[in-house]
Amino acid sequence: MDFVLTNHQESPVIRFARRSIAVVCLVLSAGLWAVPAAQAAPHWKIQSCHGALQAYWLPNVAMSGVFLACATTADRNEQINDAATSGDMTRRYNAAQALIQQNADSFLTPESPCEPGQEAAMGGAHAECAD
């Protein structure tokens, strides 16, 4: 026996599939409209340096890398020059990395997105990203 559908009949399987799809769509759209739990976005905590000091990225002397510290501009320039002219490739790389990081931070504002634990030299102040 052949099962023939006319224009007004619908297979039970197709009817079930349409209803299932409608239910799934309803559940998914309800999830999109649900109000997410309030979560504070990470934000910058800014702490000014004391006196005439400013936050600078400085090259490490004994190992690879840079660190953020409050220093005078003269002291910072001396540390960069000493590392850049030291003849030690690691120290020279650290000096370049400090200059690059300082430049990158110059584009940040207190409203810039950040990752918790990230540090920056922002407007001469030390900034740290917190939850």
C-alpha cells in the first residue's frame, strides 16, 4: 500500500520535525533574551608615582624581560642606554622591549579593555588591571 499525500495532508514525521524545530527555536531565543548575571568587567586601577617619578618600563639586567617601576626620566634613560650599549644581546633586547612596551602603553586610557593582572604605564602612572 502506497502512502500518498495530498496538498492538505502532512506526514506525521514532518509534523513532528517542524514542532521539534519550533520548540528548539523558542528555547534558544528565550536564552538570548535572558538578562545575564551582572559581572563587573575588568578595569584599570591607576596609582600615581610619588613626586617627580613616573611609571616606566625598564629592562631587566640579569635575565630576559622588562618590569614596570616608578623612576625619574633621567634614571630610565640611563638604564635603557646602559642596556642598549652593553654588548649583551639579552640586555639589548630588554632595552628594545622596554621602549616598545612604553610606546604601546601610550595608547591606553582608563577605559581601555584589559586582562586581570596586566600592568601598564598610563599617563606617567602605574596601572594594573583588576576584576
